[in-house]
Amino acid sequence: MRRFRLTVYVTSLLLAAGFALTGAATAQASPQLAAAGGYVALGDSYSSGVGAGSYISSSGSCDRSTKAYPYLWNAAHAPSSFAFNACSGARTDDVLANQLGSLNSSTALVSLTIGGNDAGFADVMTTCVLNSDSTCLSRINTAKAYVDSTLPGKLDNVYNAISARAPSARVVVLGYPRFYKLGTSCIGLSETKRTAINDAADYLNAAIAKRAADHGFAFADVRTTFSGHEICSGSSWLHSLEWFDIGVSYHPTAAGQSGGYLPVLTSAA
């Protein structure tokens, strides 16, 4: 019994560590001119490229990948400058404290994913993997309450700071994909949990899209590009639970970055 309890405890710690999204209206530049100035990529692990491999050694624990959508967009469009500041595990406060230094009046394009870690993504997935359907749903409801009560103000702080530092930039806020293809036979979480997790992604995306619109920013929805490539689809662009590399679990693969995220940024920028 003691060994079992220790195993569950250690597993929960590993899951929590690995699941982290592994860290006034703005005048918008026209999409055609976005590449003429500098490009700054902000955000969490979905923007840094955790799960895509090919990490830049100098990025350390931020795990910035040469296969992440910001790096790919920069290579394709050659903006006048490129600052890749996104970092694994980032929350809104981390963006404010550590990622905005590259923004200035010459910045033409800013991209970011942020909000998932603030809403408790790591703990939600840990809870749903290790516990019952009812416990999973209860934790998701707690996360939704945070999205209603606290996240909008956190996003406002980030968006206001971006507008103040880069008043001429086009700002593209990218959302998060649904994790699961439903109605299929798939080993792992129950259909109840999968449905609730997908619903939570929709709930988070709706809140982020609303705040982005209120600031005059573009919201780039990746749920359409990831459709048919969710976990349990047979052609997933998302890692499922990876016991031998916990940190990449529930993050986009290299194909998810190039096929899921890059096209929506390209369209919106």
C-alpha cells in the first residue's frame, strides 16, 4: 500500500511538471505589411514549440524549437527582425515580466498563445488522468470559474502592455486545439473526460477570443486546422500521454506546428 501511494504521488508530480504549457484598441498594421517590420513571438509552450523537437540549445528550459510556428513563419517571410521570446510554462505574469523587452515602435507583428497555464492546464490534465470522471469534471469546472472571474483581467494586462510598447503592431492571438476526436475507440481517458476536456478548450478559446477582439487584436482559431488530427484520430498532431517524455504530453507535434498553427498565423498576419 505504501509503495502504491508513493507511486501515485510521484506520478502526479511528474504529470504536473510535464503538462505545463510547457510558462484600448491597437492600431493594426495591414497583413501585407506585417513582414516589413519586426516580428516578436510571445507566449507559452504552444508557441515555443514543446513537443516539436529540434530545440534551440540557448533557449534552455524555455524549449524553443526550430519547428515551432514562429520560427517557421520567420523563415518563410524574413521580417526585418525576429525575437523568439515564447517560453515553456509561461503564464500571463511571466509574459509581462520576461517577454516584452523586444517590443518597440518598429514591431510590425506580434503573435502569442497565453492563458492555458493561468487556467490550470497542468493540474486539470493531472487530475483527469489520475482520478475519476466526477473528480475530473469538478476540476474542469473550477478552471472554468477562473476563466470567468480572473483570466480576462490577466489577459487585459498583457494586451494593454503589448499595445503600449508596440502601438503599430498587428497582434495575432492564437488559440488552443481540442485534444480529442470523440466517438472513436481509443485507449486512455473515458469519453466523458474527453468530452469535458474538449469543452474546456472551447470555453478557454471563447474567453481569449473575446478579450482579443475587445483590444482590436486578431484571434486565430486553430481548432479547424487540427480537426481530424486530434488524439484518437489515427493521425494525431498532438502528443498523448508520453510516459517516457512527460513534458511533451498534450502538446503539438512538429506536424501540429507546421500544419495546425503556421497556416492560421500566416492567414492572420
